[in-house]
Amino acid sequence: MNTTTVLFGATFALLLAAVVLSFNNMTQGVKNAPNEEIARIQSQIDQLRIEQDRLEIERQRTLLRSNPTPEVPTFSDTEALKQQLAAAEAERAKLAAEKADADRKAETYQDENSYLKQHEIEKQDDEHRRARIIKHAILIGTINEYINNPELGTIVTIDIAMPDLIEVGKILAIRRKTGILGTIKITEVTAEGAIGSPMPGFGTVPPVPGDELITPPIY
């Protein structure tokens, strides 16, 4: 029988005796309780307390043996731990910096890419707008003949479509489809048509009969 069993048995006996004594006292009065019985019960109580104290000490010893006190870190261990923490923090900061740099580069690339795309769209829009303006400009006349004579110089004869818009000194643009070959200045107006001469900056592509004359578009 182990100590715990003995303790449980003693506790049961003590409780039983206390119940019997309490019952006798209730029926006969406290003064009639035998002194020997009271002394015996008191002795059992004292022995039970001693046994409880001993068991508590034994329990604490058992806990100490099963859970030894952890070793106190030494100074060198503490320093090593600090170094490990510092290294981990430095690595974390490095990774954070690399991520931030990568995010900045990605954002810059995205901004540049967006700018280039927008610029290309605007460029295409400008070209489309320019072509549309040229295409829908009012036809004033057409090229009848382009003469490039070393002695006479370069002249352009014109078939007039809008007489009210032709006068000496007026500058017209030569249109081919949706492009401009250059500009000419009207130098003479007759009943048969008009004559003009190329303006500075005239293109390298010479006009041909059928190319159209319009008011120089404003882009």
C-alpha cells in the first residue's frame, strides 16, 4: 500500500470518527463527549498534517527531479544571441532595401513604358489628325504641269477649281492623297488658269499632273 492510499484511508477514518463524534455530541451535548475520544481524534489530525507536509515535500522533490532548473545563460551566450539577432535584422533590412529598389525600378519602367505608349498614341493621333485635315481640305485647283527649266526656272501651271480663292501672292499646298509635297506661291492668274513657283523648303518629290492644291493646313 503506497503513501497516497494510506493517506486516503486515514482521511476516511478521520472523517468517519468526526461524523460519529459530531453525531454523539448532537445527541448528548458537547460536554458529554469523552476526553479520550477527543484526544485520539486530535492525535490523528496531527499525524495527518505531518503526513501531508511530508508528502508535499516529496512531491516538490519529484517535480525538481523531473523538471531541472534551466541553465542561466552565460555572457558569451548572450553576446552570441545578440549577434545572431543583429545579423537577422541586417538581413531583413537588406531584403527590404532590395525590394524597395526593385519596386522603384518597376515603377520607373512602368512610368517610362506608359509615357512611350502615350507618346506613340499621341503621335499616331497627330498623324491621323493631320491626315484627316489634309484629306478634308477644300480643293482649290490641280497641277496641270510641273516645269523645271534651268533657264526659266521652276514653274507650275495650275487648273483652277475655285477662282474666288486664287489670287497673286496666295500660297497653296500641293496635296497628294493625305500628304503634302510642298507649297507654291501664285505669281500670275489668267483666264486659262494660274502659274506658281515653288516656295523654299519644297520637297524632293516633284508634283505631277493631277496633284491637288489646297490652303496650307494648320495642324
